[in-house]
Amino acid sequence: MTDKAENAKTFGALLAQAWENTPSFICSNDDYIYCLFPADDTKQKWVEASLTFPDGSLDKKEIDAPRATALLIEELKVLPTYGADTIVNTKGKLDTAAARLGSLT
């Protein structure tokens, strides 16, 4: 079984990929960090990944574009619960989210 530290390291790399790819969606709240981004330039395949706190569970899958759209809509539906400020849309928020990974090591 993969441990928390390894999951945090793997997710850190995914988080960096999500930040560098456009379009992408990243959110970070008390329960998890989530990212959705294209797997390549064709944007036909997407990567969806989440890391939960405090257990450090990592969920990563490659999905097709229509499924990515559906999952993005589902993720947006929970924003009223967590707040729109959980969307990672600045480098500062990205750094804060990435720093949380250290709590799992």
C-alpha cells in the first residue's frame, strides 16, 4: 500500500502539471485538493486527481473529454459548500495548496 508521503509527492507533480496546462481546474479545501487538466495537447484525454486530508488517499484517473466536463460540473456544484475562494486561481493559492502536502509527510 502506498503511504501518505508518496501520495503527497505524486500529487505534487500532478498539481504542478495542472497549473502549467490550460485549461485546467484546481481547488483546495479542508477535505481535499482536486485537479482536472488535459493529458496532452489534443485535449481528448484528461487527468482527474484528488488527494484527501488527513488520510492522504490519492485518486487519479485518465478520462475522456466529455467525462471531464461532467466531472467539472459536479465539482462546481460543491462550491457553495466550500466557497468560491477554494478555487486555486493565483500562484499564491497554488503555493498554499502545495504547502499542505507537507502535512502528509
